[in-house]
Amino acid sequence: MRTQFSGFADRTSSFANGGLTQPALGGITELRYSEQPGIMQMLLLPVLKQLSEQSRWQLWLTPAHKLNRSWMQQSGLPLEKSMHITESERLSTVESMVKALRTGNYSVVLAWIPYELNDEERLELELAASEGEALGLIMRPQGHERVLPRQSNPSKIPSDLFH
């Protein structure tokens, strides 16, 4: 798995329990994952669980797949603070992600984007995430680095997350 971090804000926020501080999330992160079972859960779940402690929502932008509610419940993720929207076009996914990040209503916005972002898209996402103090997670399977922007075949998403 390869991760790419960018655009984190330098502000801090306090945890309700114990007054610990951590950097406020305000950036985008790209996760390139293998199709090996368990890899996604091992890396993604701890982040999502920690973010679910915030009062804000989690937004899942996915290509034509329905989020697996049973998996979310078994994983300890709150269904009452999770939204799911299916997206299928490049521009609508990036635009939706930018709008959602900018609102500040979400602690995290996850989007499956099977192509490399251009500089303009990346900057727009980073600015929106910083403004909304939210984390944007761009999910991409390894080996899809050269997918053309307008290719009609969407990336494969780990089957345990969706049904």
C-alpha cells in the first residue's frame, strides 16, 4: 500500500477525553491499495473509527456500488453519521468531493477515483479540505496509475466494503 499525504492544516484540536491534542485534519490523502483481503480494514478502519468520534458525518462517494451496511456495523462505524452517494463521472466525483469538504459538515470524505488527479484538481481539493478542516481520502487500487481520465471502466472496489 502506498499513501500520499498533502495539505494538512497546522491547527490543533482537543479530544473530549483527556484534553489530548492532535493536528486538525485539513488535507487530502491518497491511498493506493492492493486487492489483498484485510489490507483496507487494517489501515482504513482505525482512521475511520477515530474520525467517527467527532460530531461530524462521514461521506462515501463511490462508483455505482452500494455501501455494505453490515460491514460498517461489524466494524464499529456509526451508520447514523455515515452518508453514501454513488458517483460515476470524473468531474462529478471531484466536484462533489470539493463541495463536501468545503462545508465542514464531514470529518472525512472518501472517494474512489481511478485516475491521477491533475494539479488543478489536487489544489482545489486541498484548499476545500483545509477550509472545511476535513480529511479527503482518495482511494485507488494499485496498478491504476495510468488509467485515462475518460476511461469508462471504473476501478474495482474491495468486495467486503460493498455489495
